[in-house]
Amino acid sequence: MANIDLVDTNLANLNIIDEEEDLLLVLGEDTAVEQLYKLCLVGRVLTDSIVNFPALKNTLADLWHPLRGVTITEIEDKRILFKFYSEIDLNLVLHGLPWFFNRHLIIFHKLVEGEDPNSVPLWHTVFWVQVHNLPIGYTLKETTRQIGDFVGKFEEYDSSLVTRGVSKFMRVRVIINVRLPLKRKKRIGIGQNRFIYVLFQYERLSFFCFICGRLGHGENYCEVKLRMGNQHIEFGWDLTLRATPRRGGQVVSKWIREESNTDKWQDMEIDGERSVRKAGGEATNNNEEKEEVGPWGRSTR
């Protein structure tokens, strides 16, 4: 009798296993997941320190002030889910990258269909990089594309050549892997047996290590320093990588003359008189000449 009961139990267990292995088709689940993460970003603050989540949530919402609001939720492994309700609000945040909280970089990723916010890699961010010391004639798009792919991954470039004093530079938007050191310079050839170094400066660059050149920590928490112990360490990176903030909205004096804007000086008003420059001389809108005697002798105008 006991043997019969044991056989019945084994048969029942086999039936359960078979039932568990039978395929159950679930309908509509993919659509539900796609809608759940539509217009969503997943991000994390690049620091091992504890992040004050309520302060971060309020700070970012006040910075972005999305017209239709944003839901900010903590998920696994210090990750944060940002759900927007307008594509315009989402694109404004992406266009304004990079963003920081308490000087620490926030890495963002736009979720697409099929991605899990808890497992998608978060190692890349966007920076505008200034390329200095480029000679005239080497500021074409292909040159900046090559340089951008050296710094990170080229995305776009600013076609206007920015002039500050006598220095000129190009701006390139690149995707950077935060696990790698920041690029400082690049040797480029400009002719036969001639080369120069172009220098890089990162706009809105915040917290980075002067020892290893990576984002997200300072010298006191650098693994390189911990491995070297009491040995002398030379800093290979410094604040010259940080670009001077670009100030917009400044009024340009009418007396500033740009090299490419010569037409402005062909017809202008000087001391109440309209002056028209012609080849070989200058004509004014006065019909009669005026003779003056000044400290340097007699002059006519």
C-alpha cells in the first residue's frame, strides 16, 4: 500500500512539472511596457557618496521647470527614473546636458523600447568641448569630426568660429565615456614635417580627479593614489581643462571691427557726418571743405 501511495505522489509531481513547463502566451504586455517607459530618462549621480534624493528631486524640477511636470522616482542601485509628460520638456533637458547636483555629474540615458532602466549601462555623457590652437583653414567640419572622435564620439559642432581676444577655437559636442580619462591635447599634422598640439577645454566641467583625469571623484578617493601609497604623485590634469564660462547677451560696440565684416565700414556715420569710403579716398556728406588749425598744424576736413 505504501508503494502505491509513493507512485501516486511521483506521478502527481511529474504532472505539476509538466504544467509548469507549458507555455503561457501573454498578450499586450510589450505595449504596456513601451507605454510605461515612453518619454522617460534613467540616470544616476556619478558619486559613491550618499545623495539626498528629496533635495535632488526639487533642485532638478526647479531648474527644468517642465511645463507639464515630471515624475522623479528612486529605483534600484541608486538609479533614478525621470518620467516626462511632454516631448518638448524631455528634449529641453537633453539639449541642456550636462547636468550636475552638488558639483557631481548626473548621467542620463533616454529609454527606448525593450530597455530595462535597472540594467541599462550608465557610463556616457555629453559635453561641449572647445578645441584651441587650431590654425586658420583647419576649422572645417571634417577636421572637427576627427578631433571629436578622438575626444569621445562626435555628435555635432558649432559652425561659428568663436573669437575671444586673439584666440580662436571651435566647439564640438561629443559623447564621453566617464570611465576613461579626459583628453587634454592632440598632436596633429598641418603640412610636411609640421605639427602642432590642439588643446581641449570642457564647458561646464565640474568635479574631476587631477591624478587620473576621470570624472566622479577627487584626488583623496582616487584608486591610483591608493595603489601608489606614499610614493610621490604628479598631477597630470589641472583646471586648464575647465573652459571659461561663455557669457551671452553682451552688447558689441559699434567701433569693434571684425575682419570678415568690412562692409560695415563702407558706409558709417562719424561725428554726425555720413562717410562713404571709396577706392583711393573718402567722401563726406559736406559740400564745402572746412579748414581748422590744431596743435599739430593746419588741416582740412
